[in-house]
Amino acid sequence: MTRRYYITDGPRATGIIECSADYFGEAALSGRGVVDVHLADGSVDSIAGTRYLEADLHLVLWAYEHADRTLDVVYMGATLASYPPEQWVRWEERQSRPC
């Protein structure tokens, strides 16, 4: 299985940027949420919010599955990544707690 790691691109995130597993791990500890998208080719895209995102009591980074099965990864109403139905198999949200 291939896993690609991404983080949000800043405090007012409008997209994601690829990063190393180490940097992803640090971002995941921020408590801003992680979305794992399992793709049809067997790989996984893991997307983490960073400490720079404005926090709430809930996940700030989340996935939204449309009626047509398009999957969007969303922050504050902005779509950061979008996956067409044939590209993904399943998704999961994870919440981590800061140390």
C-alpha cells in the first residue's frame, strides 16, 4: 500500500500540499483533524489540518460525501481536495489530541 501525506496550506487554507510522513505526524497531533481517503488503486491519501487552522470544539477538517459520491475534504466551507466517485473506495475522519 502506498500512502501519500498532505497538510493544509495555511491558516486560511484553500488547498493541500504534499509533505513528509514526519511532518504529517506533527501536524496530526495539532488536533485539527485527519481525513484518510482510501483510493481505488489501493493507495491512501492522508490529509491533516495544521495547528495554524482556527480550532473549534469539533473537527475543523472533515470529509463530505455528495449524493453523486464525489468526496470533498473541507475546511470552513472551502473544498481543499475533491475525489470523483471512481477514484475512492472509502474514507475516515480521525481526531487526535495535542500533546
